[in-house]
Amino acid sequence: MSWSWKTSPAYFSRTWRTLAFRLTAGYALAGLFVVSAATASLYFVLRSELEKSTDLFLADKLHVIRTMLSDRPDDWDALHEEIELESAARKYEHFYVRLLDSRNQVLLMTPGMAEQLDFSKFKAPPGSPSDRGVPMRGANGQLFWATTALASVGSPPSATDTIQIAIDISQKEELLARYRFWFWTLLTATSVVFPLIGYQIARRGIRPVEEMATTARHITSTNLRERIRTEGYLFELASLARTFNEMLDRLEESFERISQFSADIAHDLRTPVNNIRGETEVALARARSVEEYRDVLGSCLEEAVRLSELISDLLFLARAESPLTHLRREPVDVHQLLNGICEYYEASAADHGIALTTSPGHKPIISEMDRTLIQRAVGNLVSNALAHTPAGGSVILGANAELSAVRIEVVDTGAGIPAEALPRVFDRFYRVDSSRSKALGGTGLGLAIVQSIMVLHGGKAEIASQPGQGTRVTLRMPISRAA
């Protein structure tokens, strides 16, 4: 046989690791085990029943002869017929009987018994009556089932005779031999048929998986619109296909967000850099006065501050997603925290003509939190509320204690957010009104930072809004470290 890649060890190693091969091997081994166990069980049951029937026949013959010796010890004609003539009349399953007296002298014997059996192989009669036989080979190789038993003569007993009986069970052995032959024939056939059937079942079973794999191979970062069909599959595979499609939907959405993120960040970084470059080039085009240089430097500083804030926000989000991020928790009076934030933004609110107030609490709320991060989260919400609330509106800060959590709310009477935009407001760089947000200097990272801070505290941020009526943002987090 020539050596090829299909007979190489590497090929067999790859084949063994395939699902089709393992399923085929599993089906074949399971089928062979079931067939072997079933046929072997039937064989042992058949053998046991044949031995049982032979023992019953021996017991019956012994009972008949014992009864005759006990009740009619002088009826030699009946004994002669039972021992010497009945066996000769049988066509199948011949039996032989020999009757010995107490001095081991032969009284009666079935004709031909001496030629068929070696009397020395008969065991001595047991001390107690026993009808259980033992196997014995005859002169011509036939198998006999033989036993030796004692029988009382007369009633009351006047002597004890010995009965030796042997039954030819060679036909039963031939039956068992034929059964074993068919057993091994069936086992050989199934060892060939079962792998073939198992392979067909395995191939048919994994065909949907191969179709899924083929579809998955067509999916790339530039082709995320491919989907696996779910029609015509079994429930489990259809569920797998739906799960895979849902994962692809999330991946496609994530790639789109990343692409949009890249475009937004490129634009947000390019604009201040171009502004700085343009103003610098204009300032250097000719000699300027000190005041003109001061104006240029001030404008460049504003753009640099914007760049710095954007980079700072991005770095914060990156650190917030790191598993190594630790909070500096400390007991914080939530109402005092909100009052401090209100005072910080009070001047800005007054400039916009907006009433900024806090909802007074009935009792202090002490919670373990990172003061700086919570101040930043609430500050982002207040800054957004002031930017999107028209003059004459109001922004209210409040806090309430629940069972094991603290709830901080920022409510405004601003323009509100459309319902279709609410699920995405916490996404990075997402702007409900892109032109308005950019005009106000927003980067679309404020609410993403708020949600990241809540996640770090084991809580979450929620938002509810009605266009034209205002927005309510709720921060909910555990009130203590243990909670």
C-alpha cells in the first residue's frame, strides 16, 4: 500500500478530532454494546433454561425409579421396562440408567451404556439426596449430563441401591453452538453496518453545523450583514442559529459604533488642532501687536483646554473599564454633596436664567461612595441639564434612601429627548442633536462617563424624558460597600 497524506498520522489525528468521527464511533460502540449485551443475555438465559430442563428430567427419572424401588421392589418387569426399554424407544435425547445393589453389583443397565460411558467418571453418591447433574464426556465425544443418587429398597427400607443416570445433551450443545455462531456472525455484521449507519446519521446531524460554519467563514469586519438561516433546523440548532445571529447583530452594531466613534473622535480632535494651527499661522503671517498675540494665545488655550478635556474623558472611560480600577470609598452625606454641587453651578445657572435648586431631605443619607467620582457624575448631569434647558426653566437635584440603595435624581424642564434616542444616550459620542451638541462644545461622552461611574459603584443610571417637558436622570447605587 502506497503512503499518502490520507494515511499519515497527522490525517488520522485530524480525523479523530472531528465531530463526525466521534459521533460515528459513539453510535457504533453504543449499538455494538446493546447488540452484544442483548444476545449474550439471551444466550445465558437459553443455556440456563436448557440446564434447568435437563435437571428436571433427571429429577423426574430418579423420582420414578425411587418410587418403584420403594413401593414395588419385586416388580422387575416394570424396572426392566423403565431402565432398559424406554431409552431405546426415544429418537432424541437418549438417556442411560444403571442400577447397582449395595455391593455395587449391576442389577439392571440400559443397553449400550457400557460402550458409551466410562463408569469410573461417575462420582460417588452424595450423603444426601441430590438430583443436580454434572457434565461428562462419552466415548465418542458426546456430552452427557450425569448424576448418581441413592434409592431405598422396600418399605420399610431393607437395602439401599445406587442409581446412575446419564442424558445425552449433545443436541442441546449443538443448539448452543449454532447460537454462538450466529452471535458472532451478527456481531461481525453489526461492527461493519453500525459505523456506516452511524456515519450517515452523524453527517446528516452535523450538516446544519457545517452550513453555519460556511456562513460564518463569509463574515468579516467588512461583511457583517451575513446571517444564518433558522428555517428547517431542529429546535436546538435553530436556537443556536438565532443566538449566533443576535451576536452578529451586536457585533455589527459595535463595529458601526466603533466606526462612528473613530469618525467622531477624529473630527473632535481635528477641529481644535486645525483651529490652533490656523490661528497660529495667521498670527505668524505678519507682525502683530501684543493684544493680537494675546487674543491668539487665549483662543489657542481654549482649544487646548477642549482637547485636554476630551482626552481626559477618554482616559477616564478606559480606566473605568479596567478590572484593576479601585474606588476610594468613604462615608458621604449625599444631601451635603448635592448642595455643594448646586453651589458650584449656581453662577452658571444664573447666567442662563435657570433656577438650580436641591430638594431638601427629611433626614441625612450617609452612603459609602467615591466622592470625587459621584461629584463628576452629578456634575455632568447638571451641566447637560443647564445646556439643554431654556431660560426661565428649572433644574432640581434630589436624593432618597431605599431599602439598601440610594437614589440621586437630576430633573430639568428642558427640551427633552425623543423616545427613539433614549436607549442610546449612554453610548459614547452619541448626540441626540449633533449640531446643537457641537455648538455647545459637547463631546458625547458625558452620559457614558456617568454610566461607567455607576457601574463601578455597583449601580446603574436610568433616564426618562418627554420632548418639550423635560428629562429625569436617576442614579441608583448600593448605600454601603456590603450592600
